[in-house]
Amino acid sequence: MRTVIVSGASSGIGRATAARFARAGDRVFNLDVTAPQGPDATDAPGTPDDTGASAEVRWLEVDTADWAAVREAVRRVHEETGRLDVVIANAGISVRHGVLDIEEADARRITDVNLLGVLGLWQAAARVMTAGDGGVLLATASVNGRRGYPRYADYNATKAGIVALTQTFAMELAPLVRVACVSPGAVLTPMQLAEYTGEMLDATNARIPAGRHAAPEEIAAAFHYLASPEARFLTGQELVVDGGETAGATTSDWGTALPAARN
Ligand SMILES: NC(=O)c1ccc[n+]([C@@H]2O[C@H](COP(=O)([O-])OP(=O)(O)OC[C@H]3O[C@@H](n4cnc5c(N)ncnc54)[C@H](O)[C@@H]3O)[C@@H](O)[C@H]2O)c1
């Protein structure tokens, strides 16, 4: 039975990811500042609810921007289970604001959680993994790190930074530890629902070749693959799971963006 840590697993992508690993038989620990949320409207049809899925996910109240608290949580998990196989740094926050209006406190907090939070958790885990049999370090980046998405400059920069961390950790820790990140496109989670109106969600769907947001479970599936022996030759890479959003040139006419009569 593997020991798996997922940060930010009380909600959204992290919650679906922790549930996926737990259902597959792993021992899963959720490092989150808030308590686990119940089943919500973003759950994909057929997803087992919390009573079955996250009963086996243990919540540890941790702010992942606090490196000392993160180190202590990793130590506890390792001491209790005697191993540490997979760590997924997923906790993240965003604030919608234009570059002229960004408040220093917001930008610092976003950087502390989204970028330095990944660095601190990966470092704590890597110290344990490199002293033992190795393991897999994963994180949630975003397509926002690959393009200029307006109103999220600080957030976008943290996500591009995660790709740089992925490449550097992979170089330094190979072959004992594999490292990768997943860059989701638009995913229907509480984070997305908090910042987008129904109209904005529809407009976003129209610009995604797949014609819709991802379900959190579709990102969880990518993490599950990356953590599996099937991916044993994969390290230092970013896996983009975005329904085709960033595949084309921005001025091209892709099928779903055209009126039906022109298809
Ligand atoms: N939803 C999307 O469309 C989307 C797209 C690309 C990337 N992402 C990324 O996916 C990750 C998860 O986002 P989500 O959409 O599931 O959001 P969410 O808000 O549903 O969940 C985020 C979780 O992280 C926790 N968290 C926040 N700050 C924390 C901290 N300092 N310490 C510990 N836990 C903390 C929250 O309590 C929450 O449980 C984030 O890194 C986000 O940037 C989301």
C-alpha cells in the first residue's frame, strides 16, 4: 500500500485526486487549511460520494505556505506509515485583478502558496524520498503558465514557475525520484465557480475545442497515470490536460468556434 500526500485535497481537483488514489487502495493524506468539503455540484456523474471515497483520506490541517508546518506534516506521515511514495502539491489560490490594480499582499500570498508552497512541500518530501527508495513528486500547474491570460498575471507567473521547478527537481533527483506536473485547462471546481459567472463559463466553453470544462476526475486520472509504474520513463515534464485549449494558434478557426453552417 503506497503512502500518498495531496495538498489542497479538501475541494476540487485535489479532492477528486485524493479520492481516486484512496479508491485504488493507497493510504492518502490531505494537507489543507480548510476541512474537507462534502460532495458538490462539480462532481462528475457516477463519482462515489464522500462516504465511500474520502473516508480513507486523512486530513491534516496545514498551510502549505508554512514550510516548517509542511516539514512536520511530512515527518508525521512518514513516521506513521513508514514510507512516502507519491506527493502531489496541488493547493493553490487565485485572485482576479488587472496588472494596474494588483495589491502587494495578494501577489505575495499567491506566490507563497502557489509557487513556494510547491517548493517547500517537494523539498520536504524529496529529503525523505532520497534517503529511502525514491518516489514521485507531482504538482498542479496550469495552462495559465503557458499563455498571457488577462487578469491573472501573478497567478500565471506562479504556474510557469512550477514548470521550472519540475524540470530542475527532475534533473537533480533523477533517477531516484520522478517529477512531473499537470497543467489543467478550465476545470469545473469551486475555485472556478467562485470567479466565473454563468455567462463567463459559457463563453469559456465556446473557446475550448472539447466544448466544455474538465471534470476534476479527469485531472485526477492524469495524476494517477503519472504516479503509476506505467509512467516510469517520464520525468521533468508538464502534462497538459486542457481539451485542446492551447493546441491551436489563437487566430485559427477551430471547429467548435464556428457556426454550425460553416462546418
Ligand atoms: N479550476 C481550474 O480551472 C484550474 C485550472 C488550472 C489549474 N488549477 C489549479 O488546481 C489547483 C486546485 O484548484 P481547484 O480549482 O481544485 O481549487 P479549489 O479552490 O476547489 O481547491 C483548492 C484547495 O486548496 C486549499 N488551499 C488553498 N490555500 C491553501 C494553503 N495555503 N494550504 C493548504 N491548502 C490550501 C483550499 O482550502 C482548497 O481545499 C490549484 O493549484 C489551481 O491553481 C485549477
